[in-house]
Amino acid sequence: MDEDDGRDLTSLDSLEEKKTDTFYNITFNDIDHAIYSANENVEFHKDRNKIRKAEDYRNLGNESFKKGFLESAIDYYTKAIKVYPHNHEFYTNRALCYKKQNKWDLVESDVRQALNLEENSVKAHYYLGQALLNLGDPVEGMKKLRKAKCLSEHYKVPYIEEIDNEILKAKKAIWESQDIQFNNTLNSFYTFISELIEREKSENRMELEEYGERIQQLELFRNYITKSKEKHIPPYLCCKISMCLMRDPVISSSGLTYERKLLETHLLCNGEYDPITREVCKMSDLVSNYHIKEAVEDFLEKNPWAFDDYYTV
């Protein structure tokens, strides 16, 4: 054996010794970490498989929903939830089906679960607001709808206008509830005063002339309250075509204000002329009337009962 071979063998022996030393330097913590990582990797693959399977069920649910098969869609969304219950969208998907069926208690249950998983879900707050409104709690419903409105402006969702409509519905429901309470109180007060006047007269503690004056005063009071509650919408806030409160008012070249969508439809279908003045009017002539828009919003804020006269697409 020559010297070179000897040096090579010596180098190999040294390498083996280094390997051996490295091997024995592995600690129990290293082993535990390796086992934990392996188990975690297995769980990750299991979750990924569950997520994939749940998404398949969700897609089938979406297809059923598009075709109008609500019960089938609900069944698929339920299967998705059972496979992987950690995705809030599965709950809002199923809630939408229940919403279509007017099963508001089930809508509430699903979207509350969705909010437990994702507190900033716009749809969950929106659907919960609708559910509470339809379950007879417009005050709490309003809170959830306002939350949905706030989040929708941040996330730029495409159904902000729908949320606005629901907020107006909630305001109207609150107003109606308060109006009923006011009428009940007023009727009770009127009955009390009437009976008091009649008792005073029957017990001869009131002259006939005074009795007549008191009855007349009471009727004047009642008529004043009734008149003050009359519902009147200023004509300038209404579209000249639909006669509804305008959502997106625009000024034509003739100076009249219309609901944008209705005037654009008229120009496309009937020709480029103002529907009232018959003057030439082109699509490019339309200008948003922000003053009227603000006036309509202010009017609705003060008169929630007028929501039924608000133009909706």
C-alpha cells in the first residue's frame, strides 16, 4: 500500500468518526420535535383533504341554489359543514337558502355561528339584521345592519344598496312600532279626558255652556294631532316618471330632475328627448343632482314611513 492510499484511509476513518459523533449529539428534544413535525404534517394533509371535500360539497350546493333547488342546496351545505365546520361561508351559504324560505330563526342561528368564526363577515351581519327585523326586533336588527353597512364600505361589497334598503325598512318598522304606542297613549288620554268631562257634567259640577266648550276643545286637540300626522311627500323630491322618491336623481338638459335609471331607460327605448318637455336630451347631458339626493335622504331620515315611496330597482 502506498502513502497516498494510507492517507486516503486515514481521511475516511476521520470522516466516519465525525459522523458517529454527530449522530450521538442528537437529543431527545430533537427526536420529539421530529415526531411532532411528522404528526403535524399528517394532520395538515388530513385537514387539506377535508377542506377539499367540503369545498366540493359547497360547489354542489351552489349549483343547486342557482337552479332553485333550495332543499338540495341546504343538504350539500350541511354536508360541507359536517366535513369542515371551520369555514364561516358555509354557514352564510346555508343561511341564504333559509332566507329564501323565510325561515328566519334558522337564518339567525347560522349567521351567529358564522360570526363566531369571522366577526367581520358583511353577509353574516347583513343576514342577521334581516333575521332580527323579521323576527320582530327591529332595534337590534338596525344595529346589525348598520354594522354591515360600515363593513361593506370598507370591503367594497356589491350589495351596499340592498343593505341601505334594509336599514330603511328597519327605520320604518321602528317608526311604526312607536306610532302604535303613540296612538294607544293618545286614545287613552282622549278617553280619560272625555270621561272626566262627562262625569263633571253628570255630577252638576259643570255648566252646559262650559261642557260644550270643553268638548269642542277636545275635538280641536284631536283634529290637530290627526292633521299633524298626515303624510305628505314634497313633489320636488319625486321623479316625474315614477312619482317615487328619487334614489339617484339627475338633471336633464331641460332642467327637470328624474330618477337616473328611469330616464336612461326612456332615452334608450323611446329616443333622445325629455319625457315631459319633449326637448332634445342626450345621455351625455345628464348631471347628478346631489342637492335633491341629500334632501331625499334627509326627508327619509325624518319620515321613515315614506320608505314605501322610495324608488327601488
